[in-house]
Amino acid sequence: MFMYQFLFLVCLFFFPYESVSATNIASRFAQKTTRQVQRFTQDFNLAFGVVLASRDKLQPQVHLTTSSQTVFCKADSGATSSGNNSTSSPSSPSDPGSSGSSTNTASAAGSSSTAVAVSTPYKLVEEHNGSAFFDGWTFTNAADVTTHVRKGLVDYVDQETASNNNLTQITSDGTVIMRVETTAIVTGNRQSIRITTNNAYDSGLWILDAVHMPTGCGTWPAFWTNGPNWPDGGEIDIVEGVGDNTNDQATLHTLEGCSLASSSSSALDITGSVITSTDCVSTGGGCGIRSSSTVSYGAAFNDNGGGVFTMTLNSSGIAVWFFERSKIPSDISAGTPLPSLWGTPFAWWASSSCNITEFFGLQSTIFDTTLCGDLAGSVWSDAGAPGQEQSCATRTGVSDCNTFVQNNGAALQEAYWEINSVKIYQIPS
């Protein structure tokens, strides 16, 4: 293993994957060396059961022009549940962090990749899959009033109503379906699903394995976590997008004082792109990072067999990865996830510019699908985002989102989640 890692590092040092100017090559060489040695050292020590002490993540300041903005935000009153505070301070997205107590556990679900177990400090504390998927969730039973000025055009319904109206389903394959109402014409809101976990955690590792997500003009789905008394407890959007988008966007929403250190992907050491403000304050729309994968969201994700999203939350920062179905890491498939094996995340918010323990409280986990609202409604006539080369107004021939959604139920046939599992891991204290 040591020789393999050594040769891998040599390749990285002498065949860099991005071009640099002659004046900057020495600086960038040193930065790559530091990052790669840190990650190798951590893997080596974890293999022998050693937890490394904290290290400061390198944050060079390089400023580049960002691409067009897409501001995602879902306000919420939050949820209260038990959990313990994090105690260690890892310093990079691949470093594990310690965590609090666990909830009930279940057997691990399989995936399409070969399962290879590794030694990991993470322990499964909560799992949702199969016929028992909805155990441990609370169904919201109210209209969507959490998307600011333009309210979402949905009424979230209770579990019994959802089941009776075929909005939820457990398939013969054990996957879980959560749909939007597709009645041909409605005069008001359409029925939809929003569920929130009964448990909350202030640190840990979240893994979503999904086969299908809602897509199409007017849709605005999300898989996210939220702290109490929004925005006091922070919000982490792991999966979010609108309309025909093909690239996932992860976003933080916080009180004033949390930010990204730079708008440069190379400076942040991420594979994604900062597409909103570097200021994470909720009143400004948060700080969003778009995945570079064109199969990480929407119809492209669905047509590719889905995939896995992971998020780590600890005192060193917040990181998000996406893996398409054919590239799910074997340690995840084996139920022994080890983020240090996953490479560079597409999104990373370091504690050096956002004090995680200050801005993020106990996080509940949420699925929802709303329609129109502040985001899908406000960008109805916009084009240019990946996958949305043509605006929904042009594509549908309808001038506004609400009119289209109320009169075209058949167009919402793809507005559903299909989930293999949701797993939450923590490092025992």
C-alpha cells in the first residue's frame, strides 16, 4: 500500500492536472505537496487505528470571476432532538470528526459497486430503507410556507393521506417512492411530501443512495439538514436544484459571520464551482457550490441510474461528495465509509472562515419537493444553467410557473424521489 501511495504522489507532483504560470509554479507545487502528504499520512495512520491530531487546512487566497448565480434557500423553523457535541477538530474534508450518541440501527443496504470493508472510526447510528423507511420521520401536514415571498404551490400531507393518495410507496425492490400529485388540473396547491427525521446530530456523516429525484419545469426538490430556529442553527443543502438542471448545488445558509475563504475552486481545494456569494448569510441567499458532474441532478441523474451523495459535518468544516452509480466507493458499499479514501469533495466549507460549532446546531434531515416558489418560480424565464439551456417559459409556452403547474399534472410524472437508503454515521465519543 505504501509503494502504491508513493507512486501516486509522484504522479501528482510531476504531472499536475491543472496548468499554472511560470511565476506561480513553485507556490502551487508546494501547495499540492502539502495537501497530498497530509491525505496520505492520514490514510496511513487510520489503517493502524490512529486518529490524527488537528491540522490547519491550506487556504491560499486566489480570486477568480464566478459564473452566473443560482440562489437556493429553504427557510424553516427548525426541529428539536437530542444529540451530543463534537469533541475533536479534524482539519480537512477527508478527516473524520468525533460525534455524539446514536439512534436505533438497522442492517446495511447493498449497492452496485463491489463492497470492500475497511477500518473506519465511523459507526452507523441511523438508517432508513425498505418497508421500515418512514420509521423515525415526521410528515409535515401543512401548506409550504417556508420559501419566503413566493410560497411553494404545494400542500404537504400527513403519512396516512400520502399513502391513501399513492404519493408514497414501497416498491417490490425495496426502494421508497415520494411523489407529487399529478391530477390533471388543480385550482390551488398540489399535494406533496416533506419529511423530517425525529433525531438530530451536530456532527457526523450522511449518506443518501437515490435512484431517482424529482425533475422538470416547476419542480424544486431538496435533501438537506436544518438546525433549530432557522437560520440560527444553520442549514446544509446537500441535494438541490430546479427545473431541468443537471448539476447538483450544495449550499450553506447561516447567520452573519460565516463565509467561504475564496471564490476560487483551486484555492478551496474543491472540484465544484462557487456560483453565488462567498458570504453564507441567509438573507443574501447563502453560499452555493455547484458540482462539476453533469449527472449529479435531475433527468441526467435519473437516466444514469442515480448515485450516492455524502456529507460530513464536524468542527473542521462541511464537505459534500457525489458518486454516480458505477463509481460508488467500495467502502461505502461495504458499510464502512472512510472519507479519506474518496478524493476531493465537490464542496467544502472550512472552519477557518466559518466557525462550524458556532453557526450549526443539531441538524435534522429533510426531504421535500415543492413547486414554483421563490426559486423555481423566479427563474422560470431564465436560461443558461447546466441543463437549462432553454427556459421553462420557452420550453412550455406558458409565461408563469403557477399557471403551468396547476394546469399540467401530466408534466409532473417525473416529480418523484426513489430512494434506496439514508444512512447516518458518527464517531463514538
